[in-house]
Amino acid sequence: MPRSERQDDIDSVTPSDLAGRFRATRALTEALVAPLSDADATIQSMEDASPAKWHLAHTTWFWETFLLRDHVPAYCLLREDWPFLFNSYYETEGARIDRFSRGLLSRPTLADVLEWRAAVDDAMTPLLGDPALADLIALGIAHEQQHIELLLTDIKHALFQNPLGPAMWDGAPPPAAAAPAPMGWHEHPGGIAAAGHDGNGFSFDNEGPRHRVLIEPFALADRLVTNGEWDAFIADGGYNDARLWLADGWAWVQREKIAAPLYWREGDHFTHQGWQARDAHAPVTHISHFEADAYATWAGARLPTEFEWEAIAAAQDPAGGNQLDGAAPPLPNGQAGLFGDCWQFTRSAYLPYPGFRVAEGAVGEYNGKFMSGQVVLRGASCATVRGHSRASYRNFFYPHQRWQFTGLRLAKDIGA
């Protein structure tokens, strides 16, 4: 798909449109792995990441299991033993391979997985127009879009392990970002606000129920923190000043010897196009929640709560900004708006909303069981399929994780 084409917002897709949405998403996944060899697609660099081939297979397992197996009486699995390989964390679906063993799967080959994908896509065709399955199909599309982003970030981390710094895509890097304006602020008077998805269109279960929250007067920065600003934090001893850090964060910095964002090396950073000169004007990415919080403290500000972020984002276009439109290298460039470039850390713990109930069946394992020990991020990144996110969207990671395109937007209290 050309970079200039935009995918439709899933919130506006009707059941009759899902066939096109399904095919576009499946095609994008495969276009993204086109530059990879079988070996590239098989390696696994850490337990948090998965091989590109596994992402291709797991998303296919999802369609075959929850749509074809469960809703086509005569359907037979292509391979009875593959669910053991490609189930992720669904306990109700039985035993599965250990997570950090996914990179040991030299077989099935990449070609085998692509052949399976084609067979499943063909078998899905009669189901795509069934209104009774529209909600489940929409979930499957959103699920595969999540794995598109994970595929991109996971292969970046895998290629980073290679001392040669290989590029996934060749070609000239994009032009440098424009110098950012001085940081401005979106001010909010506070009050009682509604948070969570309003029920119109698709959403994940963790986005609801919609409920009331009390917000004190605050301001949210009108742009992201840049690489150049992060350089100033480093130069001022930010990674060496325990006063700036949460206790767990300081222990992590000391234990892991953290001194810069992930993928930084002197004036360069590692990208999907290999090692490139780092753009001082582009948003900083690949930082942990610990780092984001320390920077905010150093800057005399703080991280926003997820509800503050949502209150400002409700008036903005979630399909705007620098997001993924096709098979091309994702890279933050500092476009305007709250969405795009990088996921933004909040200071909010990932917890259930009042009245949250886990859905019945295997899909009930999708989000709810992870509501412990993680923090919420909002927005979208340069690797997020355009149209996938929305103001109520809740991404979540553990505080130390930073292989995703994660960055920060400052907030501050206003008024007495």
C-alpha cells in the first residue's frame, strides 16, 4: 500500500465494509515482512519480543481459532499441532510453547506460514459479511493491527542485536524535522469529566465503562519532548541524580547501567534503516516510564494522568499526525497533534474502570488479566496503523519497558 494512502478509521466501518478492512490489514502485515529473510523472521531477541514469523502465524491462529473453528461447523484446522506453537496467552485454549522459545521455531518456515495465511484468508471470505460476526471480526482486525506495531518494534530490536546494524529498508532517511516552537500549553479548567469509550464504534474492553472523573485545573504541553531536550537532560546529569527518580527507577538505572534512551549511540540512533544521525528536533522515543518521570521532574513538570490526556485529546483527530500508512520505515518526525510519533506515558496505573467486567469466553482474556503493575500510555506512534487509536484508547506496559516507540508529553498544575 503506498505511503500516501490512509486506512479508514475502524470506528466508521460497518459490517458490510469489514471484508475490505480485513484484506487491507492482512496485506499490510505481509507487506511489512517482505524485506525479511526466513532467518530475519525467525529470530527472537528477548522474551518481551516475538519473531516476525510468529506474529504472522499468531494473527492467523486468531482468525482460524475464534472465527473459522468456532463458526464454521465443517472447518478442519490446517495443522492440529500448530495452535500449541501460536497461541499467545489464552489459558482457555490450552497448553502452548514457552514465550521465550518462539525464536527456536525454524519450522514451520516463513513460506509455510504465508501459505497458511492465504488458506485462512480464503476460508474467511464467507464470514466477512455476516452481521452476527461483525464485532468479533472487528476485534480480530484491531488485534492484527496491534501485532503490526509489535512486529515492527520487535524486528527493530532483533536487528539492533547485530553488530553490523543492518537495515530492514534501504534508501535515504527522511528529511530532518523542523525546529520545534517553544513549548506551549493546552489549559483545562478542571471539573467533572466523562472518561472512557462512548459506545460508538469499536473499542477494546479496557476502554469502558464510560464513567465520571474529577480533574483539577491543569495544562498539557502542545508538543512532545525532543531528542535535543533529552540531550540537555543527559548533559545536566539527569541519569546520575537520584533525586529525580522514583525508587524503583533509580534501582533500575543503577542495575542496568542506563545512561540514554534505547538505540542511542553518541550522536546516532538505530532505526529500521540501520544506524542514522539522530535528529535533535524529532521527538525522543524508546524511553521507559522511569525515564519519562525523571525527565518531567527535572523539567519542573510532571506526567499527565490518563484522564487529563483524554480530556484534551477528545477534541483532536485520532487519525492525524505521523502514523503508519503502509510498508515503510516508521520514524518520529514531530508532526502536530496529540496522536502519532510515539505513545505517551501517563502517571496512571493500568487498572479497571468502575463497573468493568471481564467478557465471557476466551476473548475475555484479552486485556483484563493484565491490570496489575503496568502504566497507561495514550496516543499512537509512527508504527501504529492509522485509524487504530482513539482518545479513549489505553495502551499499557511495565515501567521499565522501552522497546516500543514510547515518549512523553509534559503536564503541570495550574491555579491555586
